[in-house]
Amino acid sequence: MAAEKIDANRGDLFEAFFAAAVAARFVKRAKERSAKTLPRVTASDVNTVLREMMKDGYKKNVNDVGSAVIDTVTVSVSIPKKASDFLKVRTNWGKVSDLRDGAVKFANSHSRLNAQARGLSINNREDEIKVTAAGTEDQKGTKADVKVEVHSPMHPDRKFRNVDYSLKVTGGEQFHQVSGLGFDKFDNIFSEMGINVGASKKAYDKKLNDFFDVEVYTKKYASRQDAQNTGGGDNLKASARVVYNKAKEILEEGLNAEGETDVKRKFADYIIYGLSRNVRTELVKFAGSGRVKTRVADRAFRNVLIGQRFAVEMKKTGDPKIEIYLADENGKKMKGKEYFIMQIRYKLEVASGTSGGKKVYKFYPRHYLEAQAGMFSI
């Protein structure tokens, strides 16, 4: 069943439900020190946390098992206004119950989260457990959407393994983008993964300028239709395809080869950096119908990527798009969405802006790197 149309981004909403479910996991504790499993988190538990989160923030004091020692669990949320306004209306929650169900399933099934929650509930130490849905905060150096940070006032020098979670929903798989006109943008997106597309620059420039003056691409237009009528957009896409084809050739040769290659190493490094900014990050993909998939972006995952063979395809029509699939031991593409690893996609927008007090439009290309289902199952 298709998700109900709503005026809020589902990825932003998932952040809030996820943060609430993780907090509920730390609150709903073991009943006995010897208990190996924790009581199950329910949708009602998540609703309780979320309700307080969306008012003034959530704070709960909970005792360690069989002890007078008290831990404090807090949750703060920084999500876009549309998502925040949506969640402040309790009747809206039923429209996205699948997101809450996915968050609940994660809280009950994730072994590391449950082990951490159990350990903090029986250690007879005062702990402060801070959960933050940080989607709109300044996040230089991290790709986290939700963070879990633990601090012990009794042992201020003690270091805890804090956890960063990067969340993905269908339609929100993007983990990096480069925007703007100019060949340097192609150079940027591909050179970061070790691909030198410089050999295509001459052909790119020729195709770009054979029929259009540069002004066509940089000019500000009175309407989107005026911009589209120039034909400049179609020529920008055709020119971009020249560069994407070159990148595809290099990727195909290096990623489809047997054994470790320089292209594979740089590709793997770039994936890990794009997903995590090299901070150990757990990726959580909402896969629909209350299902979630997880993947830790770390050195072990890097080694998995380097050890595989991949098939690389280029879409022949439409916007330029490179698709990367897992290949078998003979280098043949494996069929099925669970083997679709990622894509590099060029999208040309006619973006709006203001000039001299008037609304204007101009061509604005973007390059997207997007994780696909196979990234979570490889």
C-alpha cells in the first residue's frame, strides 16, 4: 500500500520516531540483573516519548536495576519546521505509523543497542544518556541524523562508545551531492572517488558550445518555460553524458576486475567517507512495512567493498545516470534490487531565485550519489 501523501518529509519524521524509540529502549529496562533480554518497546512507549519531545523535550529519570542509583535519559529534536508542525498534531501520527513501527522494530531487535541499554541499567553508576535527532543542526565532520551520547558525572574521565546513526528512507538515499555549472563540478564529484575525467573536457566543451553561446546556460530567465524553450537544458544534459560515459568506462574497468584494484580502494574509501565522514556510523535504512536494514560504515565494510566485483551500467536515455551493481565471480551483473549498490545521477533543474526584486530562473545542474538496497545487504 502506498504511503499517504503528507506535507512533511518522511525522512525527517523517521528521525523523530527513531530518536523516540531509542530513548524508550534506554528507559524500558531489565527487571532483574540476571535478565538477558529486555522488556519489549511498544508503539505506546514511543508515543509517550514523542509527545514530550514535541512539547518541551523529553527527560526521564530511571533507576538502575535493584539500586537507588538514577540514570537520566533526555531527547532533543532539531528537524525542519514542516516535520515538527506535522508531529505536533497527534492525529497525524497514524498517517506514518509504518515509520514508528520500523523504529520500534529496530529498538527491539538491534543487539548492540540492547546490550548497551542493558549494561547502563545494571552498572550501579549514575549515567546521563542523551539522544539527539540532529537533522537540522550544524554537523560538520559527521553524517549523523540521530546521536546517542553517554556521560557519567561520577566518572567524568571515563570514555564511552557514543553512537551515530545515519537514517535513510525510500527516496532519501542521497549521501553526497555537488551542484553548479562548470566542468570543475564533474571533476569534483568524480575525482573524490579517484576517477580522472579530464580526458573528456575537450569533447564536453565542444558539445556544450557548438550550438549555444555560454550566455544561454548562465542567463537568468523570466520563466521556467523561457529557459526550457532555448534548448540549452537538453544540450547541458547531452554534454554531461559525455563526461559520465568517460567516468563509466573507468569505473567499469576498475570495479569489474578480479582482485583488489586502485579504483576499488578509492571507491571504497569514498563510499565510507560519504556515508560516515570517517566517524563510525551505523546506517539504518527504512525498507517499508515496518522493516529496517542496517549497515555499519567502518573499515570492515570497506574491506567487503574492495573484495567484490561490480558491474557498471550507464542509462542510454534521460538524465545521465551511472548504476553500480554487485557482480558474480565471473564479473556478470547480478540481477535483483538487492544487488543494486548505488548510483551517480545528474539532474538538471531550472531553479528559481530573485534578481532586482523579480523572480527569475536559471539552469542549475546537480550531481547526486545515492545508496541503493544492495548497500545494506552486500
